[in-house]
Amino acid sequence: MTPSAAPVALVAGASRGLGLLVARELASRGHRVAILARDAESLSRARESAAVDGLELHPYRADVTDSAGIERTVAQIESELGPIEVSIHVAGVIQVGPLEATTREHFEQAVDIMLWGPINVALAVLPAMRERGHGRIGTVTSIGGTISVPRLLPYSVAKFGAVGFTQGLSAELAGTGVTATTIVPGLMRTGSHLQAQFTGDAASDYAWFGPSASLPLVSADGARAARTMVDAVLAGRPIVTITPAATLGMRVHGLAPATVVRALGLVSRVLPKAPPGERRTVTGEQARAELAHRSPRAARVVAALTTLGDRAARRTNELPDQPAQPGQPV
């Protein structure tokens, strides 16, 4: 196949949620976008929803934790679409729960996807980018990668590593024509609360996490966040922070880190604890159902508070039993 003159972009973890929004943003700017994810059906739904809006996405089934597999996929993309000019890693997993309900496997899963994933993808695309003397690499990290927050310890461990890797990569690539952007977002409305994994008292943790990832004053609009991320990566900026809350949190932590850690300890003390002997993991959808069974009134309140997050989920392929809806995502 003859490569197109249009620049080629790779987005890892792009079959749903924020990754899909980033892929759509790149496609709307004229890029030929290869979307990577593990689930073929989810990739197909993402491609179909984008096609309705006149956007073309090219699905590739791949696992970011498989370094050899990622190298093969990158070679296939460059053979079929052309040289990869932009590579953005978005793949992630959100695990919500207290330490006593967290296992070593949770840490391993988080690190494999959100630390080894960015490393595997970057190492796969870098040789050709450096040879051409141009390329853009972006890694979506988190405010949880600069401030370790309660109930998200495996997530923060992996994101801290991703921040260190991408900032160090940016320094290593200075003068090569290839840039690496560390993307540090706060909470965003992408529907992730329904795909998050909950341990411990899942219903109670969902009751605070779902609204936090949905309310306008707490979370950012996903599509606007994706535009800001793409702007920063294409411009070659070393770091971009998304949401005022994330920016404020980083500044306060930088000025008084010990005070912030103590304050987060107080927050941890009032958050739900795990039932004795509880060792299980459920999705946000399952946690929401458990909350409805336990307390219908509380469930109705939480449902009202997560209205915008649920709407985003329907439009970003976060609901496994529903296709992503066409139209500009929220």
C-alpha cells in the first residue's frame, strides 16, 4: 500500500474513553490515526462511531504490555499507513479501593499497563523517528502521578513511574527533533467511572468516585481536554497540565509537600474501609448495581450526580453493551 501524504498518528488505548477522544481529535486535524487496544469488538465500535461523523480510524489489536507485539504492530502500521509521526499512550486502568483490599496483582496490572505500556510504545516508535529527525510522543499520566492520592495507590505508583519516564525521555531527546510530552490531567468526564475497578466496599467507593469523575466543577470536559493534549503534543511541549484543580494541586504540593501528605491522610481516614476479609474486584457498573440494591435512595442521588459522566460514557464507547454514539463527544 502506498503511504498517504497525511501524517500518521498512533494512539494506544483508543477504543474508548479519553483515548477515543484523542484519536478523534487527531483524525479531525487530518491525521491518519491507528487506534490500538486489546479488544477487537471495542475497536470495531470505535471505528464505526467515528465513521458516522466522517472520521476514519484504523484499528489494530495490540496489548501495550507485550513489547514484542507492540514492535510488530508498529512495523505493520508503518507498512500499511506510513511513517508514524505522532504516538500518544492513553491506555490505563483505574483501581479504586483501600490498601487492605489491594493485592500485589493490582500493582502488577497497573505497572504493566501504565508504566511498561508507555515504555514499550515509545521504544517501538523511537528508532524510526530519530532516524527521520522528527516525531512527537505523548504520555497521558495523571495528577495521581505527582500527588499520591488515597484509594488509588497502584494507579499512583504506575503514574509516578510514567511521569519520570516521559520527563526523562524529553531530556534524553533534546536536539534530536523528537519530543516527549508529559500530560498531567486531573479528573475528566469520559465515562471512566463505569469501567474503573473497585475493591473493598465497592458500592461506597463508587458513591464518591462516580460523582467526582462526572461533576463539572470537579472534572473536566473530555473533548476539550483531548484538544488541549493534542495541541501540546503536536507543539512539542515537555509538560502540559489539564484542569485548574490539577495545576493548583501540583503548586500546593510543591510548596508544602508534607502538609499535603498529612491532609490526604485525613481524607483517607474518612473514606470507606474494606469489609474484613474482602478480596474481590468489580467494575463501576457492578458497584453501581450493588449501591442500588443496598440503598435505592442513595443510588438515585449518585445517579443524578453522575448524569454528565454517564452521558460521556455512552458517547465514548465506555459501555460494553452499547455502541458509541455519533456526534461530537462531550
